[in-house]
Amino acid sequence: MRRVIAIALTGASLLGATSLAGCSSMSLDVFKSAPPTVQVRLESNPPGADATTSLGPGCKTPCSVSVPAADASFMVAFALPKYQPASVPVNVIKNPGDFTTPASVTTDPSPVFAELQPATPPKPVRKPHRPKKPKPAASATAPAEAAPAAGSPFPDPNAGKR
């Protein structure tokens, strides 16, 4: 009977060792919590701009995105056709909390807002200024009709220069 008990205990210990060996390869990542995320509200004037965070997520304004709560600041880029693009820096503020309040993560500014400026249209290309050709000067053999009449109230400015 002692042999039966000894064999049973040996088999049980081998079975337990095998199952523990399987546990040793199991990662402890199961116990780690997912990184905290923060909800970020994105707005623009005019609305309808494509807003993209430097952390990846993006949307069309007005909208909200969920981004991982980074330890540093990140950027939000706004783009809309016929408007100049704009970028807004966003700071992540982590409040560790205490015995009475839970830990929290917020962003500054909240909401993230961009005022988009209209793109200036390209200046029209001006044609180069070509000077007008000078009119041919009246020749000395000009007909008498071109000369002012003798009884004209306006004197001839070229009268003494001929």
C-alpha cells in the first residue's frame, strides 16, 4: 500500500510541476493596466477642419478623440482647404489625487480651438509695362493747314523756334 501511495504522490507532484512550468512561461502583462487615456475636444472656426493629433488619432471638427495620456505635451494640426493650416500645442496635466479624490488627467487648453485664417490668393501676374511708341514729330514741311490760324486766340508755342 505504501508503494501505491508513493506512486500516486510522485505522479501528483510531476503533474503539479508540469502545470507550474506552464505558468512560468505566462507573462505578467495580464496584471498591468492599460495606459490611461484622455478625451480631447477639438474645435475650429470655421468648423469642418481636419484635426490630427501628433499621437495619431484625428477627426473632422467639432469632435472629440481619445488619446493616450502622454507624459509630455503633443500637437494638434488643423487643415481646411482655402485656409492656412494651424497647429496648437496641448499640455497633459496629470493630477495624482489623494485620499479623497481620484487621480485624473486633463488637457490644457480644453477644448483645443484653432482660428483658421483664409489663405491669401496668389497675386495676379502683371504683364510687363511696355512704353508707348513716341508719335513721329511734325516735320518742317508740314502743310499750312496744320499751322494755327493767324487769328487764333492761342499763340503757336513753336513760332520762334523754326
